[in-house]
Amino acid sequence: MVEVDPRACKECGYCTVVCSRDVFAPAAYFNERGYKPMQAVYPERCTGCRQCFYICPDFAISIDEPDKGLGV
């Protein structure tokens, strides 16, 4: 599960550059800082590679892996 915090995103677009699965696109609205934040428009395409997470200069992207039911 990949999510972008719209309050923290400053629309740099780095996530769109590194994501080969086209998960991200800019929002149709402006955030309170005046940027059109990126959105995970196709989160189901995410493979969890975390390239977007590591490249985001604003720490606006979070990735949570689904519980695999391992009980650990």
C-alpha cells in the first residue's frame, strides 16, 4: 500500500521519474503550500520496491506491506 501525504508533497515529481509502474500523477487541486501534490492514482500497481520512498526529499511517501499472516 503506497500513499502520498498531500500536505508534505511539493510536486517535485521524482516519484514519477523512478516509478516504472506509473503509480503516481499530480492531483487536480493545490495543497495549502500552493503545490499540486502527487497522488498514488494506481496503488494496486505498486510492487513495494520503495524507490519512490527513498527519492522523496519531503518524506511524503509511505509504503506499508500487507500483513502476510505469518504470525511473527
